[in-house]
Amino acid sequence: MRILIAFSGCGWVWYYAMQFFFVTTGAQKVLANPQYQSDKFIKSFVVYEPLPRMALDSSILWKGLTIVGFFVSGAFLLLNNKLKGNWLRKGLFFGVVQWMIMTPWFEFYLPYNVMNEPLPLVLLEAVLWLGVALCIGLFLSFTLNFRKR
């Protein structure tokens, strides 16, 4: 049952953590502000054709998060028994490792390199992604390890 909850819930946690860190905190207003953001980045979402797939199909974000959530949950399952400590320590460790594997390359390659995003915004996004990754790690570890004997 725990594995089913982890696999089916990871995408949801990812979505709501993104909503919190990027939207609720107000960070997205800074990231999308033409005063700070590169013109190329902004136009890629609203002007340049073809528009991003999610502009044409709003369900694509959910599909992507579900699929990627399965991979992330699978990675946690592979590592869970090898991690030391309680559920909190395992979750924080996994979140940091997930962030280290995903975020630096992504932020360097697409926002900074391809989209010409200014470095301070790249760094802000990296911090926001750390929050998301920690939430995912904590969710998976809590689900699979809390009060487990």
C-alpha cells in the first residue's frame, strides 16, 4: 500500500510544491517580470511559435509530473534501504541528491544558456527547486518509512 501511495502521490506532491515555492511565495512574479527576465524567455511562452505544449494542452504538465514522479519514486525505492537514519534524514538526503542530479544541469543548460536568463534568476530558481525536491524526498520517505518495523 505504501508503494502505491508513493508512486501515485509523487506527481501531486511535485505539483503542489511547485505551486507553493514558485506561485504562493510570489517568486513567479519576479521570474516573469520583463524588468528582470530575458525577453527571449518571456517570448518563448507567449509569442514564439510553436508555443509550449502546455499552452495547447494543459494536461501535459500533469502527465509529465506523473511519469517523472514514477521515476523519482522508483529511484527512492532503489535507494531507501541503503540510506541511513530515520525517515526525516532519508527524505532530506534524497531530496538534496535529487536536486544535485537534476537542477544544476537543467538551470545551466536551458534557462541560463538557451534562454539567456540572468544569473540571479537562475540562482533563485535553483533555490526554489531545492524546496520542491526536499518536499518530494520527505513525502516519499515519510510514506515508505514512517513507523515501519
